[in-house]
Amino acid sequence: MSRSLIERRLTDVSQRLKRARQDLAVMDEQLTVMVEAADEARLRALVSETPVATKEYQQAQRHADAMERSRRTLLATIAELRKSQDELLDRLVIESH
């Protein structure tokens, strides 16, 4: 693989990694809000003991769980991008010698 191709791929991976990290920061903020909302809904359900409050809690918890799954997927993507970046950097070093 030519040096210029490696550099282009490295630039692409670096940009994708930067975007993924930004997305993770936003997702972490959103997840914090969702978890807090689910906790509040849980407390309301415990205090009121009504089916409506229980349903609201379950719905809020499902949303928080879904966001957590999305976060784990994003973390896996970031790990893959970092691995790709490391491999490309290694190839770039090899091409330089």
C-alpha cells in the first residue's frame, strides 16, 4: 500500500474517531439525564403504587437501557477505530523505512 493511500486512510480514520468521541460525549450527557429520569420515575412508582406510575417507570427504564446499549456499541466502534488507526500508523512507519 502506498504511503499516500495510508495517509488518506489514516486521516479518514482519525476524523471518524474524533466524531465518534464527540458523539460519545453527547451520549454520556443524554444517558445521565435518562438514568436520572428513570430513577425519579422509579421513586414515584414506589411512592404512588399506581399502574400508571409503574408503566412510566418501565418506559423510562427501557429508554435508559436502550441508550446504554447504544453507548456500548459506540464504545466498540471507537475501539475498532483506534485499532485501525494503530495499524495504519504501524504501516506508515514500515513504509518510511
